[in-house]
Amino acid sequence: MANFLLIDFGSTFTKLCAVNTEAEDIIDTASYFTTVDTDISVGYHEALKILYRKIGREIEFEQVIACSSAAGGLKMAAIGLVEELTVEAAKRVCLGAGAKVDLVFSHHINKSEIRQIIEKKIDIILLAGGADGGNSENVLFNARALGKAGIKIPIIFAGNKSAQDEVADIFEEYEMDGYICDNVMPKINVLNIESAREKIRQIFLDKIIEAKGIKSIEKDIDAVILPTPQAVLEASKLLSEGYLTEEGFGDLVVVDIGGATTDMYSICTPTKRSDVLLHGLEEPFAKRTVEGDLGVRYSAPGIIKSLSEQEIKFINMEKNVDIEKEVEKRYNDVKTLPENAHDEFIDQFLAEVCAYRAMYRHVGRIEEVFTPIGKVFNQTGKDLTDIKYVIGTGGVIINSKNQESILLRTTNILHSETELRPLEPTFMVDEKYIMAAMGLLSKKDPLLALKIMKKYIRTI
């Protein structure tokens, strides 16, 4: 009999999931506030005590592995040549690797932008630009500017292949912590993200978790192996595609609303229509976007900023609240939990705004254009209209008394003619908060991870 302990060190909570491989089931789950600001092991051991109390005894684990988004998660800056192309390609690499893209710069980087990289305490810089054989001047300028500024954080160069040797020389000249990867956009509108994404993961494991004080937890566990968002992405792909003879769910969207971010994942082809012309960068089958200004605790002020003055006045009058005061309360005490119906209502409202705005930024759009040869449809981004399932995860959704109302905000409730939102999906909830844990388990036993998700991710 083998027991696995799977841990998610989140920005607000440390979540534990114990699994028995012989029974092919969860033993139990537990959580406690994340204590990364002091000693991350404190929160872990408190959660472990809770888990043992729920089980009724202490148990041995064959393996203890974790993912983490604590201490702000993996914060990256993407620097490219043209914002619509190489910068966007760099962003997608970062997001697919489980990072949060805090800064995006194009063309020649200046001193003010370099100061922002330092002030925001960026963990990794992804430097891109130019298709293979194309522009080299821009990336060489930016690499040298970062070197002259004394930047010592890891820098990944994933731009024009023709510039690799000169960039490597600049890294050596300025004693920078530099890495060379395949070009993220070797041809215009063609993405090649695997090399850079794997390098980001490697740097995360080797350096970032130690820099954030998370490495110290490995004296109590076996390893931190993934950023949390990448673990959720791995689980989402597995749940969609299936494994061996175990069928998956097919096309799906996962919305994960947390205290600091709202992450949106769509697992599907970019379009199923034959009458559209696709514009912009090719869309990945498994796409993640993260909204660092949309969260129900740390990032609650961002929700207010996303609303107009008229909307705020209407909400305050219609709902008889002071929404700005409520947001400030949650921002100042991120550990606060709903104590009454009023608190539950506010969290519900904030979650609904997060779901709506995050999907607005994630989803593709279509427009009808009349040309000399007749009517055509231009599409940018992903078409999610035929998505079968929208799955909610994150504490505010799982604990909501009206989960469907939150998930409904991801659909085309306003009947937009341009947004390609899901039209009639089935709503499901990750009721045990296990998707990150199953992403971890999928690295050891994907079939078991899939079976457990299909058991506990249930239709509302």
C-alpha cells in the first residue's frame, strides 16, 4: 500500500491532499494559512496536524511532493521586439510555464523599465525578439542594457538564432546569469515554446524556490517540482484528453479564482469553423492566462479599478454596500474569511467580477467583414463557443453557496456578437480543491490522477 502526500503552497493557503494508490482514492485533505513570510514549514506542519486529526492517526507517505505559488509565485518580465508578435510569444511561454507576467516591454528597453524590473523583484527575464535570420540589433541592445545595469537575476534568451553567440558573449562579459534557448518565434506567427518553458521550470526548481525561502521546506518533504499554475494546467490537459483507455472530458475551461490572481485555462483547438480567417499568433491547444489584478484578497483593489465610477455607484446603491470599503478590508487582512451572510455576499460578488473580467481577457473575438468577394469572418484568439465544461476551482468558488452564478459569468450572458465565450457549457466544481494536487500526481501516475479527478470534479 503506497500513500502519496501532495502539497500546494498557495499565496494564502497551504493545501494538502493525501492519496492511497491501492484504493485509487483520496484519503483526506486539509489546509492552513501559508506562512512563507516567517517560515513556510510552520503552516505546512499545522496543515499536517489537521490532516492527521481528520484521518484519525498519523500515516507514512512513500513520497511527498509539492507545487508552489507562495511569495508572489513566479514573477517574470517579457521583453521582445514587436508587442503584437515576439512580446506576445514571450508572454505565452511564461504563462505556459506557470509564471505571472508582471512586466512586458517592447523595442529598446530604457533605464526606467530596468528600474521597474528591480523594484518589482522580478524572478526571471525572458528576452526575445526577431524571427530566425531577422532583426538582431534590438535583442543585442537589450541584452547589453541589462548587463550594464548590473542585472543578476536569471535571463533567458529565446530570440533570433543568429544572435545567440553574441548574446552569450554579452552574458559572459557582464557576468550575467544567462541562458540560451530555442527561438520562441522562429518564423512569423509560428510558436516554439517548449525549450524556453522547460528552462523556466528548471530555473524555478534550481534557484527561485530557494530565493523565496521555499527551498527550506525540502528538509521536511521530497521536493517542490512545479509552480502551482503549471500543475493546474497539467491536470486540466489530462482531464480533457484522457489517458490510455480512461476517457477524458473533451474540450473544457477551468477558472481558478484565488486571493492574488484569477487564472483561466482553456483546453481545445483554436477554432472548429471552416469559414473564418485566423489572425495573430497561433493559439495553443492548452492555453493559460493569469490576471494579477483580479483576486479576492491580495488583488481585490484591482477589481475596483476594473469598474467604472458609475458601476461602483450603482453597486453601492443597488446592493446597499460600500464596495470600496469592503475591498480595503479584505486587502488589509488577506486571511479574513466570511463570518456572515453579508461577507459571503461580498465575496460572491468579487468572484463574479473576477470570472467575467478574466474570461473577457482570455477569450477570442470574431468580426464580420465585407470584402469585394463577399462576407468573411476574421477571428483573433480562441473560439470557446462549443466548450463542453466550465470547471470552477479556488476557495471562493468551492465555498460559494451559489457556484453556478460565478461560473455563469464566463459564458456569453451579455449576448456579445464578438466575444467567443462558451455558450451552453455544463458547470462543474473541483469540490475537494485537488486540481493542483492531481497535476503533481500526474507526473507520477497519470491514470490514477485522472480517475480521481473524474470522481471528485462534479456537476453542479
